[in-house]
Amino acid sequence: TTVDTTVDTTVDTLQDYANSLKKKTVDELVKLCNDAGVDTCDSISFEPIRKMHLVMNLKAKMFPGEKLETRKPTAFRKIPFDTLKTTADDMKLEYRKSDNEAITRMWVTKALVDAGVNPEDLVKKAGDDQ
């Protein structure tokens, strides 16, 4: 297999750089880390976590001190999990389930967003239920 170790040289922002790195494989990222002189995280055996650390190391090296913009919390955050889950189940939406309630909440919220549910309507519903 060939390893693409090129980095898009037209990237001017951290966001563009991060997007270009997401498309790379672990082997490609390791090569870039070696070339940039940053830690290749050899001690991490779980590939998705290693990839995350490789990307973080490269971003820190190429854009020191900069951070990606974070998303503002949506109105779904104010809604009790039971209301979200009941709404998704009533609408017969499919979502992934996890033993971790916070992870299941994330998947339920994604299903509701994809279905075009307005969180403000659910805030009213949650208030009416009390």
C-alpha cells in the first residue's frame, strides 16, 4: 500500500488543517509526525484513539496555541433525557443505544435533529409534563 504523506499546503487555518488530517490513515499520520518531529504515540494500541492523538499532536505543532472553535450547546441540552427518548420512540426514529446514558442521549439527539425536530417544541412539552 502507498502512504500519502502530503499535507495540503493551501491550508491557512487550523480548521482547514484539521479537515485535511481527518482523511489520513494512521500510517500517513505517523509519517507526518515523524517528518514534523512530534510524538507518534506508539504506546497507544487502539487505532481510533491513536489517530486522535496523532492529529492533536500535528495540530499543536503546526498551529501552536490555537484551538478549534467549539459548537455552542443546543437547546436539546435543557430537555430531560426521558423526554428526548420518549419523543424519538414515539416518532419511531432509529438510534444507536449504549450502556452509557450520555452516549445514548447523544445518539437520540442526533436522530431528533436529523428528523427536523425543533428543540423549542420539546422544551415546551417537557414543561407541560411537569
